[in-house]
Amino acid sequence: MPSLTFENASSLPDEDLPEPASFSLWFDAALSPAKKSSEACLRLMDPAEIQALNKQFRRKDTPTNVLSFPCELPKDVESDLIGDIAMCPQVVIKQACEQNKSEHAHWAHMVVHGTLHLLGHDHINQQDAQVMEQLEIQILSDLGFANPYLYD
């Protein structure tokens, strides 16, 4: 059974964010194609914290919407833990506005996107990007959201 631990370490109050159950629903939906019983932690953080992580791990000195940290356990350790997802509400909300998307839809996209990274998907080259985007589009469609790559 999928399990997502949720932590709001951002300065935004919980009432300005999607419900924890929504985050879990989106996480579970992203796992569905892989049919994995998995665990992860989702931490919401302010721009300075995610910028520090982005600089340290991706060498990009700017806040970002989502970062994923896949779990790399030794082969002899049995665990359903697949990793951690870091998200910045301020960036997600700003992007939703800039892209004329509902915040709820963009939150869902970012959780699905981050979860797919934990499952090993990437978008470094064109072919991998197309595979990942098609998965995102299908998962979000199944959740009732429009194609996240079509926006004004």
C-alpha cells in the first residue's frame, strides 16, 4: 500500500495548501502505472531552503518547484522507501499563475512529476522526456486534470 508522509515546513499556513489527502492521492496515482507499494516523504519548504538544495545537488542557484531524491539503499536492505520529494509552494503558486493554470492542477502535476522521478523517470534527453511527459499526461487525465503542457 502506498504511503506518503507529508511535512509543511514552509511559511505558508496549511489552509493555503492542498489537503494532505490530495498530496497522497496524486502520489498514489503516479505509482499506479508501476503498481508499486512505496513510501516517500513530501516536504514543503520556502524558497531559500529549496534554492540551497537546488544549488547543492543540481548546481542551479535559484528556487525551483520540485526536487526528487530517490532512495538508494543497499541491495540486502528490504524497504518500500523510494525517496523524498521537496517542493516550494511559493514557486508552484507563482508558476500556476504565470501559466494560467489552477493551483490545484499545478500542485497535482508537480507531485506526479516528482514521484515519477523517484521511480527512475527523467527528462534529460528528448526520448526520456517524451516518455515521462506522456505518463504525466495520462496520470493527470485519469485524475481529471487537463494536459499540463498545454497552457497559455
